[in-house]
Amino acid sequence: MAKYKENLERIRRIMKDSGDQYLEFLVNQDEIERILQLQEEKNVLILGHNYMIPIVYQLSGRE
């Protein structure tokens, strides 16, 4: 499995217990997947701050 798919599943698991935030994830899932795919292809870092909405913050990963 590609790393971006693993990251997408990690975000899904985190968001699943977050009610409305999970619904937002589902609505934006295609865009989130594309962002993660581009992150892997271009080998770039996504910087997220904890004041951002959780779905954006989760894109930054834990690494």
C-alpha cells in the first residue's frame, strides 16, 4: 500500500470519533487523498498548526 493511502486511513481513524469533523472528512476525502498523494510524489512537508481545523492539522502528519 502506498504511504499516502496509509496516511489517509490514519486520518480516517482519527476523525471517525469526531462527529461533524468526520463528515467534513468524508465530503473532502478525494481532495485530501490527492494532497497526500502529491505530498508523497513531490517529497514535501505539510506544516500544520494546532489552531487550524482538525482535518487540515491532520494532513501535516506526525513525522
